[in-house]
Amino acid sequence: MHSRAVTPDRVVAAVALVLAATAPLYVSTYWVGQLLTQMLFLGIAAASLIFLSAYGGMVSLAQVSIYGIAGFVLGNATTNGNTKGLNLGWNPWWGVVVGIAVAVGMALLFGTLANRSVGIYFLMITLTYSVIANLFFGQVTDVSGFGGISGIRAPGLIGSVDAHPFRLYYITLIVALAVYVLLRYLVRTPFGLTLQGVRDDPVRMASLGYNVPLHRTIAFAFAGFIAAIGGVLFVWWNGHIDPASIDLGATIDLLVIAVIGGLYRLEGAWVGALFFVIINNYSQRIGFIGPRFHTLIGAIFLVIVLVSPGGLVGLWERVVNLFSGRRRGPLDRTPVELRPAGPTA
């Protein structure tokens, strides 16, 4: 009965879902088509990073590169008549399947190469993947070049994003909700519980007979699948992808989104994405701040980390606990909150 109790978290989640579902009724088309849709697919990409961090003890900087690989493959497969790219002219749905498959394959390769690394070493290896992907698509003009690929169309079900922005918004909302439910389910399966054991004490899990590198590799590939879905939605929304879409700045932006929202809670992916998108949009309208957006977001990032290491979601939890007059004991905390700040070897 306790697990079904109405809690502030569940009330806020229900209200947020209702507000998201009815957003076209009370906000402008610009807000729906630009800000909220962008928030949703960035949240999906950030959720792949948070999944690895919260349940696998792996903070990856490769998620944007995997996100981009799916987008570039989709662009090459479905466009026709561009000066750049392969221009295969395939059906958009086949492009989605191949784009996600290639991205997951690369994630599997990345995970295999990095699965024995931990902490800062894992972080730097995955950053290297991101840099390599950016340089590859920038320099290999047969598949992109620095100008990128334009004219990437969404399937007929969605149609023109400019003419029908609500269609892509609702598709992205449904996909984001499905991703969240899938991740919540996965972390409660035997694989998810084993992965959390690997996160907390890999040496002990190995001594119990679990294949630690294999679990990390599979987790990385699954996170790549989630990131690839975000990449597909991005190119449908933008209609264009170029190496600047997956450069170092984009890589850091995704990490900032995850940390601001809450690096150890899946909900933080979309909370951080909404905060980031709104700040980015409205800061551009302030003359002296616009060109210095990353300075502004960096300062906000620093303040949030100092005030609440758990991000905005962690700050919310602290406020709820304060007003409920209840101190959280060890039994109330998740395994993530009980583990050390960094993964152990």
C-alpha cells in the first residue's frame, strides 16, 4: 500500500504530464514547435547519459556523438539531390531503422573499448569518441563535410514540421514518455539490478561470477539506442545536421543539461532540458548576454551544483522534505544516493 501512496513527486509528475499533453491549448505555436519539442528530444538524449551515470556509474561524453551518428546516417539514407551526402533517397522509415542500427552498433563498439575504464579515464575516452565523430563528419565530404546535410524530411505521418508543428511535438512527447517508462522498467529487471551492483562494487560482482565488462558494454549500447532515438527526432525537427551539431560545445551542453536537472534521477533529463532551452532562447534576446550564453549557463551551472549537487530535482526533494518535516534516513534513499560520488574499480 505504501508504494501506491500519493506523494508530492507523483502529483507533480501527473500535473507535468497533463500540462505537456495540453500545451498546444494554452501556449503559442512557437513555444510548442520550437522550445517544448526541443526540450523533449534533448531530454531523451540526456536520459541516456543519466541512465549510464545513475545506474552504471559511467558518466559518458559520447552520447552526443551517437546521437549525431543516427542523424547523419538518416540524412544520408533519405535525402536526394543534396550537394553533400550519399543521397540514397530511401523511405524515411528505413532511414530511421538503419540510422538507429548503425548508431547502436557504434555504441556497442565504443562500450567494448571503454568497458574496463572507470572514473576520469572513462570520461576522457568517451570524450575522445565525441571528438573523433565530429572530425570524421567534418572531413569526410562524401557523408557530410562541414556544411552538413540539408533537406531531411520527416515521414508522411508527421509531414512538414513548419506546417504541422503539433504532430512532431506529440510524437516526441509519446516517445519521451515511452523512453522514461522503458528505463524505469529496465532498472528493476535482473539486468538493471546487476548493473547497479556493478556500479557499487564491481570487484565483488566479478567475484560472484558476473561478467562486469559485458554488463557495462550492454548498458552502453542500450544508452546508445536511447541517444539515437533523440538524434532521429532532432533531424526531423531541424531538417538539417552538420558537424557543429555534435561538436564539443554540444557535448558539454548535454552534460550541463543532465547535471542541472539531476545527474542521478531520470526525471532530471527533461527538467534540465526545459531549463536549458528556456534560458538559451530568452538570453539571446538580451543584447550583451546573447553572445555570452555559455558564460551565463556556466555560472548557473556552478550555482546549482554548489547549492544542490543533485540538481534541480535534488533541490525539489530537499524542499519537499523540509516542508514535510521529515528527515530522510538510509532506508529512504536510493542505492544511487548511498554509493560513493565516483565509481570504484
